[in-house]
Amino acid sequence: MLQIVGTGLIAAFLALIIKEQKPNIAFLLTVFTGCVIFLFLIDQIYVVVQMVERLAINAKVNLVYVETILKIIGIAYIVEFASQITKDAGQGSIASKIELAGKIIILAMAVPILTVLIEMVLQMIPS
């Protein structure tokens, strides 16, 4: 955690200094720092995914649903990251479009899971 915080603080400080002279370089530094912080987190993400998959196997849950949920979570994080970078570049309207596209993709991916849930509820209701 200290590496992430340290990297973020140093990059923010450098970006503030560089921004006055070279705003494009400051923006690239910000994007690069975001990517580096993400790389610090990859091991933790892998551990969480493995843990969730093990829990699903032990609970005898269909892995297709678990994988779909993990993909949805991944899409949400990627969309958030891209949206923030776009906002940092001063393109708020493009950021909004990225967020809308992410929401639509998440909804499309969730439909099969919602369908299964609705079918399960309908089966529980006495006819």
C-alpha cells in the first residue's frame, strides 16, 4: 500500500510542477501512473478471483455465472479508469459516453444471469 500511495503522491507532485510548462507531459505522467498503480494491484486481483472461484466450486455454483460476474466487475473497473483519464484530459462528455457504453455492456452481460434468477423464482412459486 505504501508503494501505491508513494507512487501516487510523487506523480501528483511532479504533474503539478510539469503542468505549468508541459501540460501534455503532465497528462501522460498521470496516465502512466494510473497504469503503474494498476500493475501493483494485479497480484491482489488474481488472489481475489481465485478465492471467488474456489468458493463457487465448493458451493457447487455454475462457474459460468461466477465468470460472468467477475467479467462485469472487471468491465466496471476498466470503464471507471478510462472515464477518469478522459475527465483528466478535459473531455467530460466523452467520459460520459464511455460510462454509458460500460453500463450497456454490463446490462447485456447480466441478462442471462437475470433470466436464470427469474426462472428460479418462478419455479419456487406454486402454480
